[in-house]
Amino acid sequence: MEPSATDFSLQAGEGSSKAEGGRRRPAVSVGAVLPAGGSGERMGGGTPKQFCALLGRPLVSYTIQAVERISWISDIVVVVSQENVEIMKSIIKKYGHRRTTVVEGGVTRHRSIFSGLNAFMKSNHSSPLLQKPEVVIIHDAVRPFVEEDILFKVVTAAEEHGAAGAIRPLVSTVIASSADGCLDHSLDRAKYRASEMPQAFLFDIIHQAYHQCSDYELDYGTECLHLALKYSKTKAKLIEGPPDLWKVTYKRDLYAADSLIKDTMLQQICIISNTKGDATQVGFLLHETLKNHVKVVKSTATSVSENANHLQNILLEQCYNFVCINNKLSDLRETHQLVQILESTNASVLYPVVLISVHLDILENDFFSSGMQSLTKLAKEIKKKNILLYGLVMHYRKDDVKLQETVDSSVSLITALMRDRNPVFVGQILVA
Amino acid sequence: MEPSATDFSLQAGEGSSKAEGGRRRPAVSVGAVLPAGGSGERMGGGTPKQFCALLGRPLVSYTIQAVERISWISDIVVVVSQENVEIMKSIIKKYGHRRTTVVEGGVTRHRSIFSGLNAFMKSNHSSPLLQKPEVVIIHDAVRPFVEEDILFKVVTAAEEHGAAGAIRPLVSTVIASSADGCLDHSLDRAKYRASEMPQAFLFDIIHQAYHQCSDYELDYGTECLHLALKYSKTKAKLIEGPPDLWKVTYKRDLYAADSLIKDTMLQQICIISNTKGDATQVGFLLHETLKNHVKVVKSTATSVSENANHLQNILLEQCYNFVCINNKLSDLRETHQLVQILESTNASVLYPVVLISVHLDILENDFFSSGMQSLTKLAKEIKKKNILLYGLVMHYRKDDVKLQETVDSSVSLITALMRDRNPVFVGQILVA
């Protein structure tokens, strides 16, 4: 089965955007160009930021995913520098991106966007399948958190005005310096805005602007809205965007993006407990306590095998966190079956799935030797498939207050493991 | 003993700044005003960002620490809104900040800075100990990564020009919109700069400017350099600052700051092994392998008690990471002694100290029951003192290749624990 990227797409703050923009579709055909040719100078050399890994996957793949999950965007063109064409093609294949074409760009941002636009022209033989869209979105590969709502707004505004772009308030005052490096004047912050991405254009307007602009502009300019104004006499509509549109520029931005993705991944947990007696009570308490920390907690009380369809649906609803409650540490049958389902749905192609195997009964003498070994072995095996398995031993206590203490500390450990998704701790057995 | 904040100060990228600016002192007296009155609107309400905790400590404390570790800055005035005066005072007490005075600010940024400046005037009875400095630094409480080098540069430039401020290149193009919300024109990015902090002024120039400016400016303006230009006819010198000067504005910025602090804290590790036989070899291999991941690795091969002075010096050199190698899990004597030293030096007042207790021999039958219990108990106790203790069991293997595998996986676990400094995992025993 081919991995299906959009089925498992996930976005910071997705809920609101879906509710607001999910059912609207622009009346025009829409394509997108994602310039991804940057060299990463501002990161202090090394890997260009669009190829830096977040949870093991390159940043550019998150941005492609954010665009391709929107059904009304027909074709996506990613523009990379010549030396990265093959890398980009392998990323598209590995993460199952669809409707996405790689195009070799120029040496500057404007030249790369121009190459991307040219790929849509019928005369272009290297990408014969692409159709020239009525409206084209231009969006940076290093702004992964773009949502459907703002894309819809810039597209419909471009349809009406010919051009549109997202803006944000200025965080710092902007100043002009005189020739001697001193303050000449400062701009009134209220009158100016930062120009961000996405932007959208009637295809012919921006394409014509690129055709007419000078070599100097192609080499030193950066602002597409400016070209549309100058060469196509088109005054772009400016649209206030959300803060998440920011551009991953410095190392600290990668850290921020990593944390935001991790936050979003912790919105749903599924608890599976095919157990009896004490374990049922523990499952219930875990469920109730987890609800105070996580938006959606689902529980299922039958065995994984009897419940395969239901679990597949949960996966389709973008749940990447599972707690599997067992009686004995050595009993990993349910965990094994869950892993099979995870594998069959390709859930872990885009995001690491966290699976925590909870065990109550640790009275067995050979507990840590044999039980640990089988869990560690399984964990090592499935880590290759991006499934992160951790063990958790809960001391069951008859006293209600003490039991709740154990549950509280279990919930702290569970949410910390699921928040961090740290592959280094895979196969470890924690104790609550 | 009073906690001594500056002794243990730590700064992102500190090495370079110390080398370059450490020995230089401005020829004038210098004070600093840190406006910290923001309400945190852009964070989506909740705790104002200057009071948000990073590794358990409020952001504003990191910024104060960054300023007070510089010996040539005499007095620091932190300006907070009325409702936060007591909170701020308790922060200063708890983290042992010195030369720092809390002042109640006004309802806007400019009014707060003006209050801060007024605190330095002799006529001010509420802060009789403050001396009016020749040059005053103004720096945001939410820019914790300010370094001595840029502070020195703005102060000496202010001495010469009357005013000076740090600038950064613009990340986005700045545009002006027309009345109908469309693009009017875009600014040439090369000609403009973002005005950042720190700034510095001859005290009288900025104080006079605040005295003369209008109520409208006090309410709606934000740029101190602008006031100096308009009312004191002083053209500020603009100084290109490092990227770490950025302002913690959004939630993502807190995440970024958290990660940058954690990176810096992982620059030094100290290994303590008062052991014989196999353990000596393991200690050596750990040392050699850790060196590939961490800038400075120190080892000491005598017992903690014989080595107390040496360890205290290591603490003074800003080492917050310790690995203690023991033969038996139940033997925590060395670990206990190290904890005593940590406590006596107040090393953990400002930063959580990580202590990893490594154990080789796990042949004891009661290993996980008794050994684990004593480690968990100690961990729980010292967690209150901001010392984070984790256990690590290493399977000793005679085969060299296999032993190196164990060491490699130990190093991954050790560096992950030290990077994350997650209090939730305290007392857990991991296995390599």
C-alpha cells in the first residue's frame, strides 16, 4: 500500500481552520509554487533549513503536506537548487507526497520562483503533466504551519484583485540609517506591516511581471507583490495572517517549530485495555486523569484483534499516541497486534507513533530479566518503522489515595514520553 | 550562605563574548533599566512572558542575570506593573539577584522606562541608594540572551554619540498599505533595519527627552532612539547585533529560548569514578565517547570526599552535569557526598543540576527492589533542591566491540537526560 500523506496530515491549530475554511473552495483552478532553494546561510552554514529534520522528517515535507492536504490545490511545484533535485525527489517518494513536482531553480529567490512558474507553461517539456492554473499560490518551503484558511483568503483575494499577500504587524520598530551608520529616522510602526507568505496571483499577472522585470531585480529583489505592482499595475490586497506563518530562519526557529509540532501531536491519546479486575480500574483512572492534560482521550476495552477496524479509524483521525494496558510484562500479545495495525495503515510514515505498554503485575521473579528483554527486543525492531515503544510498570495499590498517586505519576510519565517522542528512550521501562 | 547568582551565570554563546569583551570596561559609570511591564497579549493572555518559567525559573530572572554578571554595570532597575511588584521582589530574593531594584512602572512602555529613569534621580525618595549613572542602558526583560560584547559596544557608542542602539537586518520585507488595505509600496530591505535592544544613552539626554515629550508619545510611542533624536537632537549610533538579541514575543519564542538555554547547559560534563577494575575501563570509555558530543568533559578518579575542593571549582566553572560511576546499585555513598557539595555551593539555585548515577554490577538478586528504592528515595528528596538524579545501569560485557556498543547507548541516554532536564523522569533507572 502506498503511504498516503494527506490522510494523516496534522497541523498546528488545525481545528479552527477546518471549521472555518474546510468546506469552501475557490471558484478558480489553483496551483502552488514553493521556493526551497535557500542555502541556509543564516543558520550558520550546514544543512539548508528546508532540509533540517523535525521528528526525523525534513521541514520541507511538512510544508508540502500542509499544502497538499488541501484538495482544491491541484499541482504543487517545489523549486530547489540543482544539487538538491535528487534529495527532493527522494523526500517526495519517501513521504508519499502527491501532486508534487520538483523543478530546478535559479541562483536567487526570484529566479527560482520564475522557474517554478515556467513549469506550469504548456510549452515546458520537462513537466508535461502540469496545467497552468488560473491562480498560483507562492509560499515558502520554510513556513510549515500554513493553514487552509489563510490560503483560501489569499486565493480568493487574488481572484478579485489580481494579487494578494499575507501580512503581520511589525515586532520591532523599523529604522533608516544615514550614511555614517546613525539613525536617520524611524518608521511609525502602525503604518507599516511585515510582508509574509503565502501570496497568491492571477497566474498571468505574476508570470508577465517576471518576464518583464530586470536582471537586477531577479538577482537582488525578493518581493513578488512589488513586481506585480510595478510591471502589472496590480495593487495586491493585504491580508492579516496568523502568527504561525513565521519563517524558519534561525536555529531557534527550528527549535520552535519542533516544539509546536510536538504540542499538536499530543492532542489525542487512545487507551487500549483488554483486561480484567484491577487493570480495568487502572484503565478507567488513567483515562479520567489523562483527560485533564490532553484534549481527546479515547478508550477501547476489547482486544486489539477484535477491534481492528475501530483502531484504524482512530488512526485516520490523526491519533499518534497509544497506551496498551497488560497484566503481565511478559505478555505483549496486544502490543504486537496493535503494531501490526499501525504498520498496515502506514500511520508512522509521516510521524513517529508512540506506544506505551503498561504493566501492573510485577510480582514475577524473572520480571526484569525476561519481560524487559522481550519488550526491548520488540521496541528495537519497530523503531525502524518509526513506532516508539516504551514500557511503564505501575505499582497497583489497594488504597484509593495511593492508587491515584500512582496514576498521577503514570500520567506525567506518559505525557512526557508522548510529548518528547525521543527515540533514545525507546525500549526503556519506567516505573510509577 | 546567600545564593550567589553571578557566580553561576551562564549565557548562550558566552565563550566568545568573554574572550572579546571580558576585560574591557567603559570609562563611565553605567546603570540599566529593564522594562518588564508587558501584559503578554501576544502570547494569547495568561502569564506575561517575562514571568513564564524556563527550566523552572522566570524569563526575567535570566535577563537580570545576563546584565548583573557584568561587573561594570552598577545598578539595575526592573520596572514592572503595580500588580507584579511583589512577585518581582520575590524573584529577586529567590534567585539571589544583586544590585537590582524593583520600580513600579506606568501603563505603557515609554511611561515605564521613564519611571525607571526617575528612580535614578537623587530627588527620588523611594530608591535612595541609586546613583545617577553617566550612561544608562535600556534593555527589554524579554531578551535574555544579551551578551557583554554588545552591551559594551552600545555603552561606548552612547558615550561618544549620546545614544546608541542595536539593530538587525529585516527578516521580512516591510510594506506600507493604502487606506483600502492594498499594497501602497514596499521598502527596499537593504536600506532599513529592525531596531532591537539593548540601547544606551547619556543619562541626561534620554531623561530630558522623556521630560519634554508629549503625552501622546508616552502613550503610543515605543522607540527611545526616536525620542532622543526629536527632543535632544541626538542621532543614535546604530550597531549591528547578534541574532540572539531577539525578543521573546510568542509562545514559540519561549520554546526557542528554552532549547537554547538547554543547549548551553550541555557544554560541560564531569565524570566521577572512584572505582576499580572493570569500572575504570568503563569510566575511560564513557569519557572518550562523551567527548564526541560535549565540548568539555572532565574526569576525576578519586572519591568525592577527598576531592571536594576540586569539585567546587568545577561547579564554579559552570558545570551542571555529573556522572557518578558506582559498582553496585545499592552503593550511593559517592552520590550522596556529591549532593552535599552541590548543596553547599548553591549551584542549583539558578539551574537544575543533573546527576546520573551509573551502576555496573546488577547481578544482585534484589537489584531492582532495594537498589531502585534507595535511588528513587534520594532522587525524590533532592528534586526539591533542583538536583535531578537519574539511574543508569550498564551491562558490562567482556567483548570490546559489544562493550563499546553499551557505552554508545549509555552516552545517548546520558546526553538525552542532560539535554532535557526533565524533572518527570527523576528517579527512573534506565538500562543500556
